[in-house]
Amino acid sequence: VDPDVNPYSMGAGNPPPALTGREDQEQQFRTLLARLAGGLSDRSMIVSGLRGVGKTVLLLEFEGIAKDAGWTAPRPIEIKSDTDFRSELADAAYQALLQLSARRALGDRLRSFTGLLRGFKVGASSDGGVEFSFDPAAVSGSTGDLERDLMYLFEELGQTAREHETGVVFLVDEMQFLAREELEAVAAAMHRMSQTKLPIALVGAGLPQLPGLVGEAKSYAERLFAYPRLGPLSEDAARQALVAPSEARGVSWCDEALARIISESGCYPAFIQAYGKEAWNHAPGSPIRAIDILDAEPLVLAQLDEEFFHVRFEKATDREREYMAAMADIGDGPYRTADIAERLGRRLSYTSAPRDSLIKKGLIYSPDYGQVDFTVPKFSPFMRRRYPLHEGKRDP
Ligand SMILES: Nc1ncnc2c1ncn2[C@@H]1O[C@H](COP(=O)(O)OP(=O)(O)OP(=O)(O)O)[C@@H](O)[C@H]1O
Ligand SMILES: [Mg+2]
């Protein structure tokens, strides 16, 4: 079928033509906003899941839902290992302020905010799109202590939003990359919001280790947030994700073609889009048949290798790669760390360095004590296929 009108979306963070199977999370988010708007408290959300399950596009969906509900939603903040979180938050808060002041002039409030935000931006480069053309003598409420500053910022913002009969939702992606004290500050600020019932919500998204990290930061965080976990789509939702976009363009699918994609993709959204895209390009016309899927498959796998698996693999050092090869060599996860050490012919203590750094880089996580697994679905067959463990090859 004509590639020019191919609706499927490959690539991290690209909104799908039909976002399916996330109705529960969407409903939970709507309820959160409605309750906060009504002066009731509710738990903000920490969404977690493996790579490619649709965390980022769900955050974008939430941004749209929030705006439709009359809320103010700055663009999602994506945390990277070198993110200046204070400054990113200041930018987001400033965006929120501009959206609020577009409704009604903020007057004195804007002035005092600017002082506060200045404090947030101290030491940060000024190319973040926030301009402070105000009197530098404007009172700065910032203390330099992130936890207190964030609490204060959220309180001010929350009160302003309340006066404007709206609320503000912060969206934080790749949240597992926040430092411990940053997670503490976020939890403390949100704790304050739940006590004061101010209309500030926060949705964080990240890898499966995120809920544990948040819980370790502040013990009360366990009750403060709801922790929806995103997994593969249901078969129905997977089918819908394929059928709805093509139906809109007058193209249909044979049942066997859909069944093949469902089984091969394991209903992981990223894989579904990859199959959808190539199958569409390969099929001579409607309906798309099982044979078209089989024809397209080598290309799908080659593309996934490059765009989904290899980019992760490249982040690892030689020693980390060897550790991952040993994991894959055992079979599919989760893996006992002791078994991995044994497979490498090393002591457990020797293997803790690559394990810890792989966790920090977000390539693996620990689902349970003494266990690890890949954060990328179907990563172990990729490793076996492309980078098998070489017996006898050990680094010095
Ligand atoms: N519910 C869904 N229905 C259909 N397609 C989806 C759905 N969720 C995600 N996708 C598609 O799957 C791909 C991966 O989505 P996304 O980038 O949001 O995943 P992610 O969990 O953020 O991954 P990563 O951890 O790598 O950032 C995208 O192409 C997206 O369009
Ligand atoms: Mg993402």
C-alpha cells in the first residue's frame, strides 16, 4: 500500500495513530485532575514499564487531556544523566505561569515568582527560553535547598492556579535518572500539595525500577503516589492499534496477518508499530495478508536491531556488554546475579560493578533481590543473535 500515507509510527516518543489499551490509566488521570480541581486530594501518578511500552506517548496524551480539562500543562521534562533539574523545573513553572497569566494578569504575583525562579536558575545557562528582564533586586525566595525551594514554588504556583480556578500538572519523563535528593524534593513537594490540597499534580514516567527509587527517597511516597505499571497491550488493544489507523484509510487486514503480528510482537507497542509500518509498505494492496507480514519480517527485524536494540547496546562498555552477553547466554530473564557471575567464570563481587553501572544507565533493572533483567523487551534474543558470549574470552 502507498508508503506516502503509511500511518504507523516508529520511533521513541512518536504518538501512535491510534493510542489503544490505556483507558484505565487515562481514566485514573482524569479522576486525579477532577478531584484536585474540586479541592479534594488524590494521588499523583508514577508510571513505569519497559522500553517501548508507551510511557512517553502516554505522558503526551496526558498533556492533551489536561489541557482539554482546562488545566495548565507545561511540556514534559525529559530527564537525562546531565539534566539540570532545577533549571528545567523553573522553565516548566515559568511556562505554567505564562499560560496562567494569559488568562488573567498576574501583577504582583508574577514579580515575586520571578524572584523565586531566578533563585532556581542560579548557575544555569540562560538559553533555556526563560527571560528575566525584571529588577534583579526583586526579592528572591530561593534558599538554595532544593526540597524547600520546590515546596515553596509548588505552593505559590498552586495558590495562583487555585485563584485562577485551574491547576498545573508537571510531566516528568525518564524520571529514574533523577538523583536521590531530587526525588526526595519532588516527593516532599508533592506531600505538601496533598496536605494543602492545592491543584498541582505530577506524573512521572520511567523504567521498572522507578517506583522503588521513589519509595526509597521518602517512606511516605508509597502512599503519596499511585503506581500504574504499563505492560504489553492486550490482544484486542494490539489489534485495534493496527486496524483503526488503516480502516480510516480504507485498508483492511486479514485475520491471520493480525494474528502473526500479535504473536511475533508480544503485543509490545513499539514492535506493533514496526510491524504495522513495514507490512503496510510491503503489501501490494488491501487487505494486508499473512504472506505480506512474512515478506516484511526480515526488514522489521533489521530495523528493530538498528533503531531499538543497537542504540541501547552502544551505551555499554566492553565489560558491561560481556555482562549482558552472559545474561542472554543463560536464556530469557529474570536472571540470578549469581548465575551470571558463574557464567562469566567470575566472583559475584567482581560482577557487581558492571551490574550497577548497567542499572544506572537504564539497560537492566533488578525485579527482585539478587535478580536482574533487561529493561528492553526481547533484548536477550538480540544479544544472542548479534553479540553471543564468547567462551574463554575474558577481559584482564
Ligand atoms: N497504547 C499504544 N497504542 C499504540 N501504539 C503505541 C501505544 N503506546 C505506544 N505506542 C507506540 O510505541 C512506540 C513506543 O512508545 P514510547 O516511545 O512512548 O515508549 P516508551 O515507553 O516511552 O519507551 P522508552 O522507554 O524507550 O522511552 C511508539 O512508536 C508509539 O507510537
Ligand atoms: Mg520514552
